[in-house]
Amino acid sequence: MLLGELLISKKIITELQLQRCLDKAREQKKMIGEVLVAEKIITRDELNGFLKEQGYLKDNIAPFKSA
């Protein structure tokens, strides 16, 4: 499951919020998680938890550099 879909399913964001963040991520050439944290929609710790849930985070090391 994609991060945005996961957050929608958990009712953390709406589809409209996801679309806006995806647009920003494309414009800024960033990953969606980075935008969600920058927009203060989720915290870095929450992002790490969701990435871990998805299987993308191993040994608490995110697949992108910290902002």
C-alpha cells in the first residue's frame, strides 16, 4: 500500500490533502513523506512508523535524507 493510501485509510489525511502534497512533492522534487512532515501533517516519528509499517524503514533509517 502506498503511503498516501495508508494515511487515507487511517483517516490521517483526506484525498484532497494527499493530492495537494503530491503536487508539492512533484514541484519540489521531494518524496511525499518529506512534504507531509514539512507541512506538519505528520511528525518525523509518525512518518518513520508508517514507513516501518510499509516495510520501507529498516533499522530506523529512512530511505531519504533528513530535512
